[in-house]
Amino acid sequence: MSRPTNRQQAAAAAARQQAAAVAMSGAVDLSALKERADAQRQQSGRPAPAPRTSEAPQDAPGGNAPAGGTPGDSGGAVIDVTDENFESEVLGRSQEQLVLVDLWAEWCGPCKQLSPVLESLAARAQGSWVLAKIDVDANPRIAQAFRVQSIPMVVAIAQGQPVAAFNGVRSEAEIAQWVGEILDQLGEALPGGEAGEAGEVEPEPDDPRMVAAEDKLNAGDFEGALADYRAITEAEPDNIEAASAARNLEFVLRAQAHDPAIVDTAAPADVDAQLAAADVLLLGQRPEDAFDRIVGVIKVTSGDERTRARTRLLELFELFDPAEPFVVAARRKLASALY
């Protein structure tokens, strides 16, 4: 059996997740930001900004200097963006060039790990894309438009629309592959979309421990694969790939152990049965129904039982991209149920 090219996606597939690419339609609404900018312009009598191109002057006003450096350090590949220049530097520029929006905050530790990686890739991208850095604390309207649930969050914008996104820290090779795939999909749609070095970063050598776990997974030895992934995670708590694979396999094995009939037979007041029913629903590609089950339990319970249901729901959220519309909707229902 051939080895999957992306181990984290393989683990996600085993857990019956939705595709890792974010279904951004309806999840992000940037029109309000544009409308606000248009209204402010009309009041001040300023003309609409022209679309930005990859050849635009790098010392123009509006934050074109690379974040954390002097103008020219990254050839204009890294831009500080605010509410005031979002339309020109993100929406306008994205008509000519792919824009990656890095949503971060000063207090966010993972952001400080991810940002240097993004900046390094942007500086070597040869104009195929630009990095727009946005401090969510200083620019809450932008954060609200992107419906930010957690940071760091990176959103790819092309022709004024979000086309993909991810949350959390990723390796340089993973991000380079992600950007390269986006550029390949866009093709000739963007004048400045020719692939640069972003898609040429050599992948890191395979970790033999991950390969061994993967081989067990492909052979159907789920318990053995889970034990391997757990061992890697215990030895390396920061190994995101192994931790993700372990979470997914733990869910699959737990869900497969339930009787599918529990969906219909679970008593409303039986917390264990309702949580089992949610597992079965999620394994059957019905995440909305699964999350609603647990939210229903949270509404009618208290104390330890309510805490247990809430904890399980948060664990299931971790199986998906935080920007998935059904995750965003379920988080809102959870907040309503709790408060």
C-alpha cells in the first residue's frame, strides 16, 4: 500500500474528517470592511484606491514596510495592515497577487513561532504572494470579519475572496506546500501568481517513528499505530502531527466500539449514551447532529456531568479545522448553552 504524501491528512481521513481545506464560503464576510472603507472615503472625498500590483512602490504610505524591519528588508513581501488600509493592501492587492493574512496578537506564543516562518517564505516567494500581518487586538473589526476563534490564523485571499485557511503552527515545508497548491489552483487567474520559491522548499526527511506508525495504520493495526503516536507525543509534546494523529485514532477506536443503534436508543438523561450517540453520528459524517446532541446535554445538565459533556465537545472540535462553518456554529450554540 502506498504511503500517503501528507500524514496528517491521512490521520484525518481515518477519522472521517471533512476535507482539511476550509470551506470558506459563508464563513468569512469581508464586504462589511469594504463598505465601511467606501463610506469613510465618500465622507472625506478621497478617491477609491487603485488595485495594488507586485510592482507597486514598496515605500508607499499605508504600512508597506515589512513588519519588524526597515523598508526593503523583504522586498515589500511583508505588510502591516490595519482597519484603515485593509481595503487597499488586502482586497485591492489580492486582485493582482495572492495575499496571505496572518492574524496574530502580541500575547500569542504560537503566533511568535509561526510569524517568522511566514515572513521567511514571503521574502523568498519572488512576488508570487505577499504576507499581510494583522494585530487582532489593534484591529478588532478585521478579526470580527474573519470570525476569528483562535490564533494564529492564516487566510489566503485571492481576487477579494478568502480561498483557504488554517489555524495553529505549521512547519515551513507544510506551509510552502499549502501555498504552492493554492497557486496551482489559481493558475492564470492572478497576474502575479507565478509560483516562486514558496512551492520549492524541500520537505523534511521522514521521521522513521512516524513512518512505522503510518505503516501500522495502513495495515489496519490501529491499536499499534495509536500506541506509536502516543509514544512520540509523550517524547515530543510539541509534535503537532503525532498529537493530531493520536487524537483522530482515539476517536475512531472509541466511536467504532459503540453500537450504532445508540443514536436511536439513548435516553435523554443518559449522558454516557448521548456522548456515545454523538461519536456514532460524527463517525457517520454528521458533525452538526453530533455537536447538537452534546449541546443538548449541556443545556439540561449541571455540575460534573455538564463539565464532562463540555469537555467532550471541545475534544471533538479539535478533530476539525476551527474555521469550518459547522464548528463555528457549534461554538456559538455552546456559548449560548453555557451563558
